[in-house]
Amino acid sequence: MKTFVKLICLGVLTVLLSMAATARDKEKEPKEEKEKNIFVFKANRKLVGGRVEILRENGAVLSEQILRKRKMIIDFEDVKDGEYTIRVIKGEKVQEFTFEKK
């Protein structure tokens, strides 16, 4: 009986290892077109709690919110084509990023 249990365990282990070996890596899969309109940034730790502004080319503020975590994802799917500035402000510290939607 012990030999039978060992054979079953060995068979299950072999199947699991072969599944893991043949699994596709997600990073190598082609990215969707929607991801072209997403901007991801990681701000400095000292800026957490600061204000995030998204500005248009002409300087008009498109959106504002508070930075709750270091990493932020901004979706530009529903805005017009052009260049946008993402500005993170806390006190006198400022960090700026640019994003161009085509």
C-alpha cells in the first residue's frame, strides 16, 4: 500500500512540474492597445500625501487628487490627443512627468 501511495504522489508531482514548466510567461505576451494610454509612475516617498495635478499643454488643470501611495496609475483613454504634464506637489517639493497621447 505504501508503494501505491508513493507512485500516486510521484505521478501528481510530475504532472504539476510539467504544467509549471510549460506555463507561458505573462511578460512575454503582447500588451493590449489600451495600455498605450496608461501612465504609471512611482513618486518619491516624501511626496506621499501631496497633490497630483494633470495639466494640458496650455497649462489648464485637467484633474487633481491626493497621492495616497507611491505608485499611481493614470488612464488617458478618454482625453484628447496631446501632451500632458503630471505634477506632484507637497510643500516646496515638486516632481514632474510628461505623457504624450497619440
